[in-house]
Amino acid sequence: SIHSFPTRRSSDLLRSLPGSPIPDASHVLVFEDAPSGLASGLAAGCRTLAVCTGQTRERIRGTEATHKVVDLERVEVVRCDGESITLRIRTLAEEEEEGRVD
């Protein structure tokens, strides 16, 4: 079974901080390279970003991750302020469609 407690507990702790801009777990993006960690993040209500650094692309493709990338070089911070972070994510699917990934 998937144990979402650590992820859920972490998001609860973040929300409890004074002035926390995180209203609920759906505003949290979990970066993970393990299918069990991705499943845990999803079970906690978070969005997930699967990174193919610790697993094969085939294994990452088989996850239910919100976003899937080859590596973190495909993730760019576009904007970051006290309220939010905006990312530009070059997904594994986009690269495969363009023939850039094996």
C-alpha cells in the first residue's frame, strides 16, 4: 500500500505556518523520481513532477504523475515571489512528440 502520511503531514505543517500561502495540498508540487513517492504525493492530494533520473523512462511513463520530465534541466522558474512560483515545464511527452527523446 502507498503511505501518503509523510507528504500529507509535510503539507499540513506548511499550511500551519503563519502567513502560509498554501491553502491546500493541491497547491503543492512534489518532485520525485520514485514511483512510490509519486503515488504518495498524489494520494496526499498534491500535484507531482516525475523525474527520469532514478528510473527508466518506461517506468516513469507508467506512473500517474501530473507532469513527467527527463531531468530537472527541463524545469524553468519563470516567476517567484512571496505568493507563488510559476514554472515552465518541458514534458517528456512533448519531447517524445518532437522526436527529441528515445
